[in-house]
Amino acid sequence: MRVAAIGLTAAVAALVAAAAAAMGAMTSNPASASSIVRIVRMTDGLQFRPARLTVPRGTRVVWKNSGTVAHTITTIRSKAGTKAHAAVPRGVKVWNSGFVAGGGVYARTLRTPGVYRYFCIPHEGAGMIGTIIVR
């Protein structure tokens, strides 16, 4: 019985560690009262899905890496090979998610209306770019 309990304890500890890691990966701006959430998948096919999204102000966008290849969500123009792939509305601070591993997530609440253009640093040349329009 003791061996089974130790195995169960280890399994629970691993599950808690995985959940904590996932929560840590959800770095972003402070929690939002918005109940609107939209998911953008990042794929091993080097795409954001959907690549274009229109949402109301205050929407929480969650980028989920549904594959195994690490990706970034970046709006910093100086990191872009093509400057037009990176933009945020005036007054919004640019961001770089850092690498989001397979199964990981990154989230932001978009409160300022306008056009947000982002890209994946290592896969921009392969066309991994996205646009979100906030109304």
C-alpha cells in the first residue's frame, strides 16, 4: 500500500508542477474582468490559426502552442525582418512573449482599439505572422 501511495503522491506532484508551469507561462498584463476569450493556435506548420482575428475591446487573447515546436508572439518592430509585421496602437506597450514551448500558452487582454500585428521571431520568414483588430 505504501508504494502505491508514494506513486500517487509523485503523480499528484507532477500534475501540480505542470499546472504551475502552465500558469507561469501565462505571463501578460493583469487579469481582466472581461469574459470574452479568444484562442489563437500556434502550429508545427508554422502558422497562427486564425491568422486574422477581429475582437471587441477588452478581449483576452490566449495563444496556445498546439504543437511541439517553440514559438514567440512578438510586436517589437526592431526584432522583425519586415517592419510591417509588428505594430500596436499608439500608447500600447510592445511585447515579446519569449519562447512558448509545445503545450504552453501566452495571454494578453487587448483593451485599446486598433490593429495589432505580431510574428514569431524564428518563423517570420516562413510566414508566421498574425493580425488582431480590436474594435
